[in-house]
Amino acid sequence: MIYSDIHTHQTQVASENITIVNKIVDTQHHFCFIPGCYYSYGIHPWHIEDKDMQLMLLTEVVLHPSVVALGEAGLDKNIEAPMLLQTEIFTEQAKLAEDIGKPLIIHCVKAWDELLAIKKEINPQMPWIIHGFRGNELLADQLIKKGFRLSFGEKYNPEALRVAWPDHLFIETDESDKSIQEIYDDIAKSLNVSIDLLALTLRNNVKEVFSI
């Protein structure tokens, strides 16, 4: 059985699974790629330092064949970084995702209206995935109708999970101490489906969106 983890900060990953390791682009970053691993690279709103340099570095690294997505990029109203600056950097990353033809993994905290406005303006053709989604079923339904996919981790709203199942659902470990197998088991129970069906469905979703 193949487990698909689309967003993790763990450094030790099982070779038999499909795992996308998230990396943050900052001004001190040194790029290092492990053969057989997949990556997402992005400018996280918590780590905005020198936007011009970070965007230059990002433009360079996302062309590497092991980088299968941009992100996590995002908007966060719980931090001090001005929303105007966050919006500018997020928009640049979203446009870069379009230019190179790779999906965008998104961090969003209390900025759904702003995110939806940017999506309407850009009208992206590449998939946008909300990582670590913990919202309710109403928000999940609204986002899915606007073309988003949703990724669920250790903590989630079961009703939102059912809204996303099967075509708009992804699973991740993020920073959890739980393994991807444990999170799959929890989610399968919430959906009342077998682990085999869940794994097969997620494998197909990953193949469609990330081309891996």
C-alpha cells in the first residue's frame, strides 16, 4: 500500500510512500535535494525577510525537477507582517506557479476573503491546495466550489472531510508526531471507508494534481 503525504516538515521519509517535503525559502537557504524525494518550496508569510532576494531564489529553485509544487505560500492575519506585503508576495508566487505549471500549496489564517479575491483576479489554471484545513463544512464547500482542493492533517473537522471526499481530498503530516499511516487510519474511520480505498483514491488525486 502506498501512502501519499503532500505536506510534511519531517526529514525522515519512507521510500515506499509518496512524500512531498516542504521547504521554506529564506535569505540563508542552501538548496539540497535527496534523490527520490519530492519537494515544495515557497515563501511562508511567517518568514518574509528580503522579498526581492527570496523571490529570486524561489524562481531558481522551483525549476528543479524534484520540486513538484510551490508553497507553502499564504496569508495570515495573526502575524505582524502587513497584509499588503503578504498579498504582494503571495500573488507573485501564484503567478510563478502558473508560469512554470506547478500546483500551489497554501497557508491561510483568517484571510479567506483576500485569498478568494486574489484567486478571482488571477484565475489560475494550476491547482490551489489549502494545507492543514481545519475549517467547517460550509467553508469547505465554498472553497471547493471555487476550485480549491483541501489537505487534512492530524486535526480536522469530520464534516469538512466528508465534503472534500473523494475528489478534492489530500492528507498530510505537516509537523505532527503522528505517522502518515496513523493519520490515514483516523481519516478512513471518519469517512467510514477502507484504508485500501482511501489510499487508492489519494494516490489518484496526487497523480492528477502533482503528476507523480
